Amino acid sequence: MMRVYAVHFEIRRATFKVERYAAAIFILTSENGYGVECAWVVPMKDLPALARATEKKFVLRPSKSVSSNDRFSKFRCNTTAYLYQRVMTLLDEAP
């Protein structure tokens, strides 16, 4: 049985806006929908370079594997504690 670790997220261009302290938070929930399996905190300024751009949206395909070294790995949060830490750091940096 082959395991698939890539997940799929989209952001519509109509809602995309780059601001100095803005970030997109992508959350993959557990199968039952009540837990966080993995998350990514991506600064909006970095998103266009990471995503595949189409006419109407940005498409992101990060890997949820903890051993992956894809271009999203530095934004990946494998625990809710680390997700919380990343979000708090963003809030602390904002004016």
C-alpha cells in the first residue's frame, strides 16, 4: 500500500493580499475532524513563490511527512504546540 503525504490547499487571488505581518495558516485536521494532524504558517509575502499560480488561485501541495524536506518544510508545524508558538511569534512581531 502506497502512502500519500501531499496535501492540497488553495487561496483565491481575489482574497490574497500581502501585508507586512500577514500570514496564511493552513491546517490539516485529523480524520475525525477534531484534531490537528499538521499545519503550515506561511507569510503572505512568501506564498506566490511557493505556490503554483493559476488565473484565479494559488495552489499549494505541501507534504505532511515529518521527514519531508520540501519547500514548505520550514513552515510546517507537526504539533499544535509548535503551531501555537509560531502564531504567537507572529503576533509578537506585529506592531
